[in-house]
Amino acid sequence: MTSRHWWLLAVAGTGLLSWIVLWLGLSVTPRFWIGVGILIAFTAFWGVFVVRPEEEDTPRSLVALVVTIAVTGALTATDTSLAFFQVIAFPAAWTLLGSVRRAVIASAVIAVVVGLAFPLRLGFTAPTITLAAAIEGISLVFSIAMGVWITRIADLGHERKRLLDELTAAQSQLAMLHRDAGATEERERLARELHDTIAQTLTGQVLLTQRARRELAAGTLSDATLELIESASRDALTETRSLVAASARVELPGGGLVGALEQLASRFQRESGITVAVVSTLAEPLDRDAEVVLLRCAQEGLANARKHAGAHAVRVELSSDDGSARVRVIDDGRGFEPRTAESAGFGLSGLRDRLGLVGGTLDVDGTAGATTLTARVPLHLAAAS
């Protein structure tokens, strides 16, 4: 009850009840009119002076509390039945003061003021003093107990609000971090796609161009070489358009992964002159994403065989074992140290990251004459069809 309107309603209601008590107890007497005057003046004071009673420890709130205590004592001295006006005084002490310690002191002052008002009205006799002490002692204890309890509830409410605000802020920050992580992952994915598609195609195109230049110098340039350059250029254009369209997906032919590997091997053999054999013993149909990943792995293995291995023959095997679909690229090249190669270039590390996204693994054996790249993806990605 900290809003101005609730306080005005409480003061007006308590004032009306006090007027009824005065009317029934005193009828029309001078003390009746004194009590009515005090009630009217206090109600007007609270409505005009106390603009924001929820403010704590301000000069306005302290003046309001002093006036409330004085009015409570004056009404009790007018008629002891009006001691119940403490139902306004005690809450005012706990509302208008900013600490439990000050509120307890103010409650004690109220109890003393009202306790003195009893003998002022009834006389300073032992029974009156005992009665006043008992009534005000109980009132004080009850006021402190209720005040501490309600204050504790209010503190818990403020703490809960603070925690909710912190949680909201943390959720907003987490959402921002997720967006940043998503953007980073998308950039890494795009980098892998660029490396696995356009970069490889352009690398092949450079080699074809060098071949065409040698043939031109030797006077043996053929239309077949120019057709290969044109075909590679068209492939690069198609892959670029695919990336721009945000698809970045490999268009698998009707034969699925096996057909795509055979097309890849045929084009690779025409471009490089390296013999490529494709062998498949895979019976289970795979999810499209798994097929794309395995095809990219085969592309990377063939690209490495052309660029680094100095190989004459490559074998691409597609199979399944131990709950995994597996593509294996084996070449008869010079071999390499896998750790050195992976740290020096983006291809193998990017391939390992790509496989990790679908729960797959990459194994590399750089033995000369039998260099092997093995990529596995779980068979639980297999399509239901």
C-alpha cells in the first residue's frame, strides 16, 4: 500500500470509522467536535501535503510521519476508543522510513505517545498505566513482527525483480552470442564451400591453361583442351551461382552418390591424365547431406592427389562398415606427413570440420605409394526411403 490513492482511501476510511466511534461514544459534545476537527484537518493534510507517501526518508515523509503520530496521540487523548487509529500510524512508520531500524524506533515512539494518551484521558492511576502498557506493548510487538515480515517480503520481491532483470539481460546477451556464433559458423561453411568448389575448379582451370600454353608453344593445341577449359569455366560459373543463391549444394545426378563420383572421376581423369577407378559396395541409401559430404571428401582427396602427390593412379572406394558409410581415396603418389599438411593448408582441416558437423571422422595415411584419405559418416543418417 504505497500509492497515494490507497493511502488517501485508508485515511478517509479510518477517519469515517473514527467519526462513527466518536458519535456513538460522545454524541455531540466539545470533545466530539475536537475529534471531528482533528480528523478533518488530518485528512485534508494527507491529501494536500503528502503528495508521494511512497517516498522514503524525505523531509516531506518525515513531516507526514510526525503529524500522523501527533494526530494518533491527540485522538487517543480525546477518546481512548480512537487508539485504533494506530492502524494508520504503524504502517506509515514502516512505509515512510527507509530502514527497519528507524521504523522500529518510530513504532516505539508511537506506542509511547499513545500509551501516554491513555492516562492523560483516564488519569494517571496504576490500572490505567498497566492497561496502557499492555495494550501498547502488544501493539508494538505486533507492529514490529508485521513490519519485519512485510519488509522481508518486499525485499524478496525487489531481489526477484533484480534477478529477473539480470536473467533477461543474460538471455539477450546469449541470443546475441548465438547470432554471432551462427554468423561465424556460416562464414566458415562458406569458406569450406569456396575451397571445395570454386577454388578446386579454378585450380584445375589454371593447370589446364598451363597445359594449353605448352601445347600452343609446341603447335599441338587441340580443341579437346579448349573444351576442357570451357567445361571447367562453366562448372565454376555454376558453382558460383549456387553459392550466391545460398544453396551451395552439389547437384547429384540420377545415379546418386555413385554417379556423382563417376562423373567426378571422369572429369578429373580428362583434366589431369591421372587414372581414376571408382568402386562401390555401398547398399544403403544415404541422406542427401551425407552424400554431399562424402562427395566433397572425394573431391578433396582427388585435388590433393593432383596438386601434391604426383600420382599416376587413384582409386575411390565407397563402402560401409561398423555402422558408417565410408569413402576412401587411395593414390600411388609420393606421400606426405598428415600433421604438417593439415597445419599448412586449409583443405584437410576444413574437411575435418565439415565431417564433424554430421558426426563423421577423417583419417589420413600419408604412406608413399599408398596415400589414403578415409572419411566416414554415421549410417543412422541413412534415408528412410
